[in-house]
Amino acid sequence: MKAVWILYDIVLDADILALLAETAPGGYTRWPRLAGDGPQSGPRLDDHVWPGANAAILAVRGDAAASALMARLQALRDGVGRLTGVWAFTTPVGETLR
């Protein structure tokens, strides 16, 4: 199992949620409004000087589903460009509660 961490510009919220439902249905945790500064997308601090915000999702999936989700996220990033802000990575999941 893998944890898929997805961080993205909130303008892509509907796209990310649809992609998650299509590729790897199941539960997730979502942080709907975060501030940050991307190396290419620049600051999104959710204020009048640096408008915009980010969101994040944590989804735990089997290895195959995690790989499929990462491939779709890469395709989305390639399509919208790096300035819009889509970043994702996986971490191994050692144990979970049953």
C-alpha cells in the first residue's frame, strides 16, 4: 500500500476530485485551503497581496491504484502546466488499523 499525497491549486479542485474518483475510488482526507509558495507557481498566501490558495489530499491505495493515480496526475500536470500548481508524491504505508 501507498499513501498518495496531492497538493494543488484550488482552481483544480473539481478536476482532482474527479480524477481521484475515476482512478482510485475510496476514502481520502482533504485539506481544502492551504497557503504556500511553489518553486515555479509562486506564492499563494490567500491574502490581498498574494491571492490564491492550495488544497491537499491524502489517499491510501494499493500499489497498482496508486501508480495509476500518479500517472493520471502527471498527465493533468502536463496538460495544465507547472505554473498552475499540481504536485504529488507517494510514501509507503507499513501498517493500518483494521
